[in-house]
Amino acid sequence: MRLTILSALAALAVAASPAARADDIYYRGKTTATPALRKDVLKQITDVGVADLGCDVIDTVEFKILPSAYAPDVADDPSAPAKETYEKWTVTMCGHISPFLVGFWRAPDGAAKFRVIHPFPDAANGRP
């Protein structure tokens, strides 16, 4: 009886811990994000996955650094920094493939900042 309860608790702990799967994500392409910044971005993407797909497991991420002249068609944040660089992160979560626009910039204090835009604003136009 005691072994059954411990086994059940261990299985529950593993199942309830999506962070344990972070090492299982397959990455392709190039990103300018450091590993720590990538982890923060993926946390926000996971939050979107839970809200939109009911899924908190990221299987793959394909990075694409967008050209420096790229500017999204959306004006969702008029307070956004003037010098923002963009990447397209195509994420597979629970069998769903979804592109995200990730913008990066440096704060005046030198800290790395980012924002995640979903759905990808130019997907309907077939742009990057």
C-alpha cells in the first residue's frame, strides 16, 4: 500500500511539472536570445498555449531572425522601443504549429527586454 502511494505521488509530481520537459524541446535555426532569455520567452509562449490550445508542452521551436528592416503590420504597442529587432519563432505544441513574433530590445540600463505577439501579425499576408 505504501509503495503504491509513493509511486502515485511520484507520477503525479512528474506529470504536473512541465518545466521538467524543458530539456526535451527540439530547437532549429538561429536566435539572438541567450539561453536565459529564451527560457523567459518560452514561458510566455507556454502561457499563450495554455490559453489558446489548452496545452503547456512545447515540442519544437524553429527560430528565424528577421531582416533588420522588418516591421510588423500591427501597431499594438505605441510605447514600443524604436530600436526593436524581430524573430519568428514557430512553435509546435500538442500537435499544433503556431508562429509567434518575438521582439527584442535593450532597456536604458542595458537589460534585455522582449515582447511576444500572437498570432503572428503578417501570417495572413504570407510575409516572414
